[in-house]
Amino acid sequence: MAVNERRWGSERGAELIEFAIVLPILMLLVAGIFDFGMMFRTFEAVTNAAREGARVAVLPGYEQNVDVQSRVNAYLNASGLNNANLVTSPNITVVTSAGTFTARQVTVTYAYPFVVLGGVAPLFGGSFGTINLTARSVMRTESQAAAP
């Protein structure tokens, strides 16, 4: 009887049980850090793609829709992103400020699918699936506006 009481009162193996309880939480935390880091990298690539598209849109001699679309797609491909996740084709808007200059604004929206959290969140009642990352870039046109 005394031997059993010493066994039940022993703390041998307690660390292993504590580690087994904490490990899933730790892994979820590491996966979340990984997912959000990849999302931030993707957002930076989308922002740079919008900037590249705006740069092409303001240069004289370029087809705005065709050349901007191809430049944005080329930048996204070079960044390792899938063009199929583009929500809409890059939107080009003409911006005029008090008649002194004109500018072009290019908006790129990309649907980012969460890699790890997208599969784990439904188990806990969450809805991490995809998030739309939108970047806008405005650049002044190379040629000045005509004098009134």
C-alpha cells in the first residue's frame, strides 16, 4: 500500500504532461505568426505591383489598360503570386488636382488565402479563409496639363 501511495504522489513525468497540453497552443501561435508574416509579404508585393502599374500608366506612349495589366501581372508572377487570386483587374483612375496636374491612380486587389489558419480556424468556430489585400498608388503624369 505504501508503494502505491509513493507512486501516486510522485511528480515524475509531470513535465511531459504539461508539455503535451501546451504544445498545441504553441504550434497554433507559431502557425499564426507564419501566416501573418506571409500575408504581410504578399501585401508588400501587391503594393509594389500597384506602384509598378501606376508608373507604367503615367508614361507617355503606353496603352493604359493593356500595359498596366501586363506589368502588374508580371510583377505578381515575379513575386511568386498567383494571378488567379486577383479580385479584379487593376483599376486605373485619372486624378486631377485644381487643374495644375493630372495623375493616374492604380488600384490592385488580391485575395490572400490563409495557409494554416484557414484550415484550423473552422475547428474552433472561426472563419479565416481569404482576405482581400488592396493597394493604391498615385503618380503624376509625365506631361504637364494644358494651360487654360
